[in-house]
Amino acid sequence: MQKPTFFRSTALALAAAFLCPSALLAAPDAAALRDAALKDEIAWDIVEGLTTEIGPRLAATPKEAQARDWAVAKLRSLGFANVRIETYRMPSWERGREEARVVVPFDQPLAVTALGNSGSTGPDGLKAEIAYFRTLADLEAAPQGSLKGKIAFVSHAMKASQDGSGYAPYGQVRRIGPSIAAAKGAAGIVIRSIGTDSHRLPHTGSTRFEPGVAPIPAAALSIPDAENLERMLKRGRPVRLRLLLTPRFPGEQESGNVIAEVPGSDPGAGIILVAGHLDSWDLGTGAIDDAAGIAIVAAAAKRIMDAGRPRRTIRILWAGAEEVGAYGGQAYFAAHGHEKHVLVMESDFGADRVWRAHYRLPAAARPVRDRIASALADLGIVSSALPARGGADIEPLVNAGISVIDLQQDGTRYFDLHHSADDTLDKIDPAQLAQNVAAWTAVLSIAANAKEILH
């Protein structure tokens, strides 16, 4: 007797699934896991716990060490395997007192914060005339020795964008501006904060001085104060600033990475590394940068673990010392770069919703990309034609040619908060945080179980 259509189609489906399980089973499983993750509370629990119980976590300080111990306890409590700390040594920097005041011609205080690796003014401070530059290019064009005894001021205003693309060019004022000013004889430098807000909360961040260039006092002004200083200068009269910064360099100290795993069923299938950074700047509590990121990757990995053993090992990297030079990512690569990584991903752009995905995968992995794109589309996430680039903690692996997927978050308000005292838990929307977890869960459920080659 001929079997009813239902039974014939079911038999064909089972046969197809047996021959190619990733083609039929991965997408429905991913969709179910994705949709369940929209109600995720694990990521919020991690962010809330880390920011409440530890707070700011400046690299190579006792607070970062406390965060590592906290992280190990949390990851073990979530059921991850092979949880451990891997330490390394690195140069350290600590903030001191920080004050700025216009003394001539319009006496008033300015909101200021030292940049990472800033030199010190000494306890008596520095008083000097301002030399104004509208852009970094203007500072670069200044004649050698023309800034001797002066405090350089660069405005160079950054604008908000969804993809955060302004950070790379405008952030150069902070990254290399102080070294350029020092090489031209400046006694100090202040910059308009690399941010997009309008609050009297300056944004810190690292700067670097070229070899042979002695660090000078380097600080960021809040955006309203930088604009006020510009208005003073437009009056056409010399402006003198008193700057007090007393950071110190304690020498080499210990930092470290925290690692955990979801062991895969096929050791030969390789490792998927998911990363974020555990350290933060010391002005806020490091909620969006990057407690949210480490929470997202761990929450997604736990959902895969709880759903059954994946084919590939998922390794979690909560890196140390990212903010001050990506030392954690470099240390991880030195220790594990020889291992078989097949895919790397990083979350380090806040907690707002994922809106776009970027890929850098081999041609053989095109079916995996297509399944991922389909699963993400239901979350309103579009695929970009631009290649994925990764982040600071996975950069050495990306540079070594490992496949990478970027889940790009909406960065419209990210630089309102970034590296400032406003980076606190209340800025995180739990629903958007959960949408991130859902997106990551979809990607990991497909990639970790795919039969196709990923790298």
C-alpha cells in the first residue's frame, strides 16, 4: 500500500537530515535558540554583578585582579569548563589629581581628565599660554620648536554615526596628538574629548608617545569646556591655562586573561573564539565598555552549552588590559596562536542592538554564511558587503588569517558614554542587551555545529 504523503515527506526529510544534518537541522535549532535568547537574563546578571561588585577595572591594578577572581567564580557557576586565569606582565599607569583652569583673560575652571600614559605636571602644576589648532593636521603642520613652553589645544570635533566610523580618524587626536605636540616642544596638551555628547564629563583613553619622545601632560576637556575655550580664543586675546595632572608610572605589573570553554564533540573541528575585555577605564564602572561585551559572549555560549554538546569547542576570552594597549589579546595569541582556531568574534561596542553583520569566511563556508544571515534577518539584522575586521582582542588572530564574523551594534549613542564617567549600568537597555545575546546565539549555534569548513 502506498504510504500517505505525510509519511513519504517525513521519511525523505529524515533521510536528508541523516545525509546532511547541518542543512536541515541547524537553522530550525538556531531559530528556536535565538528566539528563547530574546528573554535572556544571563547577560544582565553578569553586567550588573561586575559593575556593582567590582566597578572600574583599570588594567594592571588590584581592581583588575579582583575582577579576574570574580570572573572565574562567575564562569564556573555558569557551568563552563577549563576556567582559568592566564597572567602576564605589562607596563602600568595610574591616574592622579587632575585640574584645569583658565587664568587669563577669563578666570574659570574647566572639566578635564588625564589621558592614559600622560606625563605629570608635578604637584605645582603647569601654567602656560594656549596654542590653538583646529585639527590634527594643523598641529602636524606647526614648525618644529614653535610650541616651546606652550600648551597645545586641538579641537577637531567628532560627530555621531550609527557605525562609529568617525572614531578611527578623529581618535587620532588622542592617540598621536600628544606625541606630536611633545616633539614640537609643547609643555603640555589638551584636546576636545573624543566623544559626541554635550555633558561636562570628559572622555579619557590611551595615548602613545613615540620612542625618544618624553611624555608630556596630556588631557581631554569635556566637550562643553572645549567649546568654551574655543570661544575665548576667538576673542583674539592670549589665553593662559593652569593644568594640574599627577599620574604616575608604577612600572611593570601583572594583568591577565580569563578563559573558559564549552568543549566540542569533535576535537579536530577546531575552536571558535568569542571575546571581549574585562578591564575598563577608571572614570565610570565600565558597563558598556566592556562588561556588556563579555556578558553577551558568555550568555550566548552558555545557551549553546545548555542545548547540547556542540561539534566545535567554543572558547570564551575575557581579555585583560585592552584599553591600554590590547596586551591581553597579544598574550592570548602568544600562548594559543598555534592552536586550531577556525572562527573568531568579539563584542566591544556597547549594548545597543545589533543591526548589521560582516563576514570574512572562505568560499566553502558560503552555506554557513547564508544560514547565519537567514537566522539574523528575523532580528532585523542585515548583511554587509564589507569584510569583517574583528576587534582589538582578536586582532592578532584576524591578522593571521583566521575567519571572522562581526555583529555590529548600533553606535549612535556609544560615544556619548565611551571612556567617561557616564559609562554606568543605567545606560544599558536590557531588551537591547538580550537582542545581542539572541544574535550571538544564532551565529554560534550554526557555526559551532556546521559540517562545512569554516577556515
